[in-house]
Amino acid sequence: MKDPAKHVLPAEMAFLSAIREKMGQFTPAQQLLAQYLIHNPESILFLSINKLAGAAQISQATVVRFCNIIGYDGYSQMTREAQQFVHSQMSTAGRFKLTRSRRNQTVNASDEKKEASAFERILTHEQENLNRLAKSIKVKDFNQAVDKILKADRVVIIGCMASASLAAHFGRMLGKVVPEIDVMNSDGVLDSTKLLRLTRDSTVILIAFPRYPMATIRLGQAALKSGAKSIAITDSHLSPISNLGDVAFHIHLGIPGYVDAYAAPLTFINAICMEIAEKMSQRAVQNLDRFDRLAEDSQLFFKLTKRGRRNHKKPDESGL
């Protein structure tokens, strides 16, 4: 009987090919791990090293030595590579099938445990990403990015496809305190003319997460020809825009399914905007006041009006 898990992850993935190539070099314990991964390849996407060791009934040290034999520095590197492949190469439908397959296996393995709802799973996933964010961002890099934006004569924020929502939010929030902002979400001719405003004193912010839209890559490469400074916000050093940034931030997303887990990058963007506003507080207040006046004049937002008690006349008792 064919293992359905093999149809979820492609058989040509690097770690699976390496396992088959090195099969004759494994110890008996490593053979157990090899067979487990061949039949459950998606495990390295979801299981920590101690949980994988427990599932294969071996030690964590055996997992580390196994990874070294097949060409990885350790389990983390093998996991990152597999996740990168899934993110960048698998279709949206493929990722959905992958998470559904894993969920079904988990539910079947524990009959007494009630299956978590989609809300609970996504919430837990986003919380884990936020915890990773807190540990992964270096203060030095964060301050460097803020400095590039503060000193820029113009800021262009580029984000296409799903990341267009992040770019739009970034531009909207930053634009309230730094007016010289352009947001680009396509590489169309009209949109691309915004790149003509860039100078060596400008800053370009690139936002791209799997499956890395080609439009973002093309726009980023074109923007850098101006000599502008650059900031990349992505998920991994393997991302095609990571090397386009003078400073790059790698924000882990994981594999929640077909939806985009954007709580962590959104939080990071909000932190950048808040830091910039606090650094230029006097100018920020002036620009925010200007925005509020514009909003008031244009009646952009609903405004609750005070209403007094209605003056009800008593009915005329005479009936006249």
C-alpha cells in the first residue's frame, strides 16, 4: 500500500534524496530514523528535534549525527531548507494538502484529544511566530533601518501580491509622519515611474514572503540601480530579496496552510513606524495634526455627535 504522505511532499526534495543516497552508511538507529522520514517526510516541517526523536524511538544525538551524514550542520538547517522549499515551490493547494494531512495524522494518533479548531491552530501559530520575532530581530539592525528611513529624501515601499497588504499598511502608517512616501504593488509601466524619483539619498523597502512574487524582485533590482539605500523584510536568508537589502530582516512565518501568517511582519512594521515617530516627535506631531485637519475637513471618519434630550411636548389635555 502506498504511503499517502509521499504524495504530499515531492520525492525529489534534497533531504529525501540525500537519505536514499546515504542509506548504506547508517547505523541501525539511524536506519530507523531514515525509514521514519521516508514514510513521514512532512515530520521535519512540524516536529521539534526531541519530538522527532521520540516518534522514531531514537536519541536526539542520533538525529544530529544523522543530519551530519546527509550533509547538514544540524536538524535546524535541514528543517529550514525543507520549509523554504515548501514555501517557495509548493502551490497554495499543495500547502493546504500538507497541513491537512498532518492534522489528520495528529488526530488519528490521539483519539482522546479533541481536534483544535482552525481559530485555535492559527492563533497558536501566530503566537509562536511572534515569540520567534522577539528573539530574531537585532536591535542594531532595527536602529540601522530606522536611521535609513529618517535620513531619506524619499521612501519607496515595494510589496506585491499577498505582501501588497503589508506594503499598503506600512505606507499608510509611515505616510502620516513622513510625507515623502511611495507604495508600489505592481511592476506596471505607470507604477514603475515612481522609481524615477529615487536618488542616492532615498531608501527602498522591499517586502516579500513565499512564494516571492517576481514583480517585487524585478522592482527591487531596478530600484537599486538608482544607488538608493535598501531594507529587505522577508522570511529567510535564502529568500531572493534577502541579498537586495543593505539590511535584511528574516521574519519566520512557518506553514499555517494556504493562509498567510502575517501577524509577526505586521508587528515589526508597526514597531518601525512607532520608533520613527518617536525619533522625530516634533515633526510627527505637526504632520499628524495636518492629517487630522484633512480628515476633519474631508469628513473621512464617522463622528459621534452629542444629542440632547428630546423636548417632547405634553399632549393638550383639552384635546384642542
